[in-house]
Amino acid sequence: MRSSWKRVLALVFGLQVFSALAARPNVVVIFADDLGYCDTELYGCDEVPTPNINRLAEEGVLFTDGYVSSPVCSPSRAGLLTGRHQQRFGHEFLPLVGEESKAGLPVGEVTLADAMKQAGYVTGMIGKWHLGSAEEFHPINRGFDEHFGMQPGATDYIDPTREDVRSYLPPQAAKQKVGKWEGRSARAQVTRGMEPVNEEEYLTEAFTREAVAFIEKHHERPFFLYLPYTAVHGPLQVTKKYYDRFPQIQDEGRRIYAAMTSALDDGIGEVLDALEENGLEQNTMVVFLSDNGAGVADYCTNEPLRMGKQTMFEGGVRVPYVIRWPAGIPKGATYNYPVSSLDVFPTALSAAGGTLPEEGVLDGVDLVPYLTGLNTSKPHEQLYWRAGEVWAIRDDSWKLIHAADRYWLYDLNKDIGELNNLAEKRPDMVERLTARYDQWNKGNIEPLWPAYAAKNMPEFAVDGIQVSWPF
């Protein structure tokens, strides 16, 4: 076995020596879409079996307090791929789609793909981009050698009129759905590189197929694979292969959503199997997380967290988060200090032996020293969020949200569900956290484009107060 001598060294000298001598790891970042905190089995929920996502946690580190930098898709992706708060460079809201739109991840920002390519890695992106539709924003122009996927935020997974497909639309959306399916629109065209392709396979399976092919093609050299699935983002569509796994779920929307989650888990399993079959499982860093929490809908859940996508409550920004790297970090561990999606950039690049930017450029940190115990302090003293006039800060166990000209303050150690607003009882803490937020906010700029829209329906109200959550 080609890596047997490394395993002997690991046993004799321990993890630190092994890590120092091991070849540079491959890096695979799997970014689920709208996957809720309680949509897998990671945190004690069990309605939908997710054995392959569980496998990542059993063979790696599970984060209980893993956060993203935005509660909506595109800004969250901008933060992940730059390691910087997106407010630093104006990517605060969803960009308009269409080639005529000039909104997208600013071309002056260095992406993780740029940095990994500079470090000598082959880079590939398979899945949902959602960081600008114009050619200048295309993944091929942002550091990726290979690309298969789509640039906008959502599309049909498959022809919903097929007999083996089950779809669900909430009643209000169904009223607006007219006409027959005529294929994916140009705005949602799947491309290989920049060339359109006619993809007829269920999209989750197609992305998995391409990811496995990328691994097999590049297994003899270091690679970075960014795999942002569209699952489980709407529209709710799935083939009977997965739908038939959940006859016990009576609600149709919940059943299809569960089936989509199961398809995602199957795909992750195939990717992990491909790594193992190519002898890469020990020295490949696999990062798994979601771009934000699940939506505020009946068919998905962020329990025990409050609310969900588009909001600054825990259900919107705390997500499933796992890192597996058998050659470099502990196996089967749980990490309880808050970490951020911004940490993916420096963690991956440091492991790859790349050169990190000068101090202060990145907002994320290299998590490996914290996971191995070399650094016993917290990776972050504070975490911050901003979407226009709505903002939030987490400082130790304290969480402060400002929205609708009001404050909501919680002690997450005692109130993970954010049900007991302490703002009136602890004005001192409100003042302290507001001052820290203001200091952080001085390093930000105004959004480069206006908010796409805002959620202000009754289900997005908080304690009876209507809130407009811009995105």
C-alpha cells in the first residue's frame, strides 16, 4: 500500500510528525444548499437517515456551533470563497441574475480557487455558483480549471413532468405556476466550462457523477474540488428512487424534502467512496457545511434553533458543519467553540502549504491548530453579521440582534432557541455588544448593489413584531 510507511510514522511519532511529513492533502469542500440544522442525523435528529454525512463526523470533527457569514445563498458563498466578511467588499445581497447584470463577486477579490491554484493544485468547481452571471464572474475566470454546473441560484433538478418524478409546490406558489415545462431556461443553463450541455439526469446525481469523475481524473496530483450542491434548495423535486424510501411521511412536501436530503447523502457517500477507491481518503480534507439554515417552512427544520434562512436568528446562520482529515485532525471529535465558514479558506490553504495573505486581510482562521489541541483558545472572540440595517453579533455565549429598530438579546448557553429576550433586563450588555459591532462595522463598505427583496410575511415576524429581512 502506497501510504503504509506514513501510517507507520503516524503510529510511532504521533499525529504532529505524521502531519508534517505527509504529502499535501487534497481538499474537497461540499457546500449543501439550505440544509437545516435538524435535517440530518448530525445533531440528534433521526427522521431522515444520513449515514454518509454521519460518516464524515465519525471520521472527523463535528462542530456544534458552526456558522456562516450570511443567512442567504450568494453572500454566504462570497464569504466562504474569500475567507473575508463579504461586507468588506460590498457583496452584501443577492446579485441580479442574467448576463446583463454587473453584480457579482468583485473581480479584485482572491478566491480560494485562485490561492489553491497558486499553491500548485488543480482546481474544479461542480454545482451552483450564484456569484454573478456575467462572463467576468464565471468560475473559469475565478481560479477554477474545470467547471460543471450553473451560475444562477436555482433551477429545476429534472423534468418535473416525467412519470418517475415527484414535485411539490406550496399552495401560494402553485397558483403562480402556469404552462408546461419546456426545459431549463437560459438563466439556469447547465454548462461544462462555458459550453451549454443538455443534462437530463437528476441534478444531484449529475453533480455527484462529475465530482467522482474529477477525483478519478486527478487522483495522482493534489486537487481542490468545490462541490456546492443545489440540494436541498427548492424547487422540491425528486425521483421515485428516493421518494419511495419515505412512505411513512404523510406530508407531501416533507416527504419530497426528505427524499432530496437522502439523495444528497447518497451523493456524498459516492464521493467518499471515490476517495477511498483511489487511496486518497486518509490525506484528503473534506469540509461539509450548508450555505445557510433551512427556510422558514413546514417541510424543513432547524430545531432546536429559532427561525431560519433570511433571518439573523440561529436557524438562519448556524449550520451543519464537519471537517474530516484523518491524516491531520482527530477522529470522532466534537468541537464546541464557535467557528465560521470564513475559516475554510485559511484552513484549506494552510494545509495545502500555500501562502496566506498578510495578517488582517482574512477574517477566517486556520482551524487545524485548534482541532489538534496545539491552540486551546477560541478561534473567534466575536462573530458578526450584517444585511443593511439588520445586524447581529455573537460574543462568547451572548447573541445580540438588531432589526426593526429593536434589540433581541440572548444567552445561548441557557437559551439555544432564542426565546427569552434579555434586552430590557441587560441594557449594559446591549450597549457593550453594540459598541463592538460598531467597531467591526468601521471596516466595511456600503453594498455594491441594493437588496434583491425582503421577507416580511407573518411567519418572519418576531415576538409579534413585523420585521423586514433584506436579502
